[in-house]
Amino acid sequence: MKYSGSYIFRGALLGATQFWRVSRVFSMNDLREVTFRFYGDLKRFLPQGKRTGAFTYAVKGSPAVKDTIEALGVPHGEVDGLVINGRSVGFYEPVKGNDTIAVYPDSSKIRLRKIKRLKPKLPANPKFILDVHLGKLTRHLRLLGFDCLYQRSYKDQDIVETTLSQRRIVLTRDVGLLKNKLIKFGYFIRHTEPDKQIREVITKFSLSFKTKPFHRCLECNGLIRRISFLRVINHLPPKVSKYYKEFVTCRICGRVYWKGSHYKQLLKVVKRISV
């Protein structure tokens, strides 16, 4: 039996078209609609059209609710409470069709008897690690005495590994970094101006009564200690050794500080940024 080339081509094309239609129908049937409502400051992470009230969202299969809220733009580290169909749940609860899901930044706002608080309890004396976009905020935090790690060469993986090993809170302007499932302590810095950023962090983590200005090195984060004039005299500019007799030095990098004009400027900064 003989077939023309054009006939075979039309038959193959028809078969491919039918297969595509079947696959497409299966894919559309596999999508399920759920209803979301985000509360408080979490709305800032959502697409513009989804920031007011409840909205429907199509999911494929039964993904974990963590993956679904992060697909919408909200990092899990900013979420403290999840309620699905009136029940408080964890991040890995599967999402099913027709679910109604409420997402809270603060679980204390949830009116249920049993609540799963999703944010871990913060350390009594919080330590921070900051991403490459927050150099000025790092200096301000160190100026107030807070333990902050920062390097311009940090990659995301460096930050993740450090926060795991040292229980540091990640401060970042990178939403994608906070979506890493290994990060337990993380916060997205809302403001872009350094003075507003430091006030934001102090307020967020209740640091007002924990400040210790001039206790850390602004360059390397090391603790500052007093050092005698005789031990540093050979390392000082002539005018400094003539007019100043009190000095402190960093325990790690050895940088020497004294109360010159720069100190007075830093005092003004401390007064300006303190909440």
C-alpha cells in the first residue's frame, strides 16, 4: 500500500493536534481555585491588583501552602500565622481546591483557641547578618553596639550558612533570599534611607533599651576595649598624641579610636538615629 508524503504529514499533524488538545484539557482540569486573604504589611509583597481584600488564585495539584504564598511574592519569614478553612496550620499543609486561606504577619491577631505560631522565638540578644545592599545600616547598628556581620563579597549561600551556624537574623532588601527554606530568622527592610532603616530595625526588634554606643568597631564588628596611651603613642599622628590621652582599640583588627572631631560627629549620628 502506498501513501503520499502529504497524506502522512497531514495525519501526523492531526495526531499531534489531538494530543495537544488532550494534554491541554488535562492541565486545565488539574488547576484548582483557592481564596487568599493577606493581612497587615504582607500586602506590600503582593502584585498590585491583589493588595485589597480577598482574591482567588489557581494552584496545580496540592502544593504546600508555603510554596503557594511565596509564588505570590510573600517570603515565609514574614508570615507568623496561617489559617486554612478555619484551622491554624503550618507551612507544609497541602493546599486543596476551594480552600480559604488567611495569612497573618502576627499570629496574635488570629481569633482561634489553638494557634500555630510560625515565626521562631527570637534570641534574647539578637545578632544580625546583612546583605550587600545594607552597608550603611550595618555601620549604624554597630555604632549602637549591635553584633552585625557584613561583607561586600557575601553571596546568598554565605548568608544562609552563617545564619544557620550562628543563629543570626538576616536583614535584607532581597525578597528572594528570604524565600530560602533554611532561613528561620529573616526580615525584609522596608525603607531605603539609612536613618529610617535603623529606626525600623530598632522598633521591629525592640532594641531601644539594648543600645551600647561606641562598644563595637565600625569596620570589623569587633568589641572595643581601652588601651593605654603608651601602647599606642608610636602609632598616632603627632597632633593626636599631643592633644589626646584616652584611647580605645578593636580587639580584632587593632584599629585605634579617640574622641576627636569624628567622635563628635558620631555622637550627633547616635542622637539622630536613636528611637
